Amino acid sequence: MKISSRFSVAVHILCLLGMNRGEHQTSEWIAGSVNTNPVVIRRLIGMLKKANMVQVRAGTGGATLMKEPSNITLLDVYQAVEVVGEGELFHMHENPNPECLIGANIQNVLEGVLGRAQSAMERVLAGITIEMLIEDFRERTPLS
């Protein structure tokens, strides 16, 4: 199982908008970079708008960032696109056998461990901004 691709696509969108600051980028143009349907992009932009990260101009006006890329963390994005709820990154299998030592205790034993793992991942995401990713992209782009 993997985390939904909404997260990586939302990061892709924000990086495009951040690298092209001041320009209104259309969902069609963004979809070309992501290689997906513009409807998918519009749905994610709606989530990012609700989280006050982007603003959208009606019609074919496109989207722009509302915040500086340095003020948007990957944790902000992760939470904005509703990848998973708090404490829900890992799902327990249902109905383990209560007559088995492992089955009777697996949820209690794993609950704390998995909660700490999710917290650790969220701390890492909180320490990385869209601006940091944009800088990485710029370093990877050969100068003309």
C-alpha cells in the first residue's frame, strides 16, 4: 500500500507555481507537466485553495501562490490534500484472532510504535519547504 499520489502531484503543482511566480498557470498547462488530466489538477488546486496556499482566477485565468514558497512546508501540503487523517497513516488489519497471543495483542503492541513512526515522518515533512525543493530543481537545471 502507498500513500495517495495526491501528495506528490500537489507538491508538483506548488513547485510549478513557485518557479513561475506572478504568472497565472492554467490547469491545462500544469496537467501537461504532471502528465494527467486537467480535472485532477483542478481538484487538487481546489484543496490547496481551501488551505490558503493558492488563489484561482475564474475562467481561464489559472492559479498563483498565495504564500511564499518558503512558508509552505511539505507537512502543510500533506495535510491540505487529506492524504491521511491524524494517526491514520498505518491501518491495522481487522478482526485478528483473540484466541491467539499475537492476535489478541497486535493492535495494542503496534499502536504506539506506528504512532511514533507517523510523527517522525510528519516532523521530516515539516522541515522541508516548497522553496527548498525549488532550489533543488534550479540546481539540477543546467545553465543555458
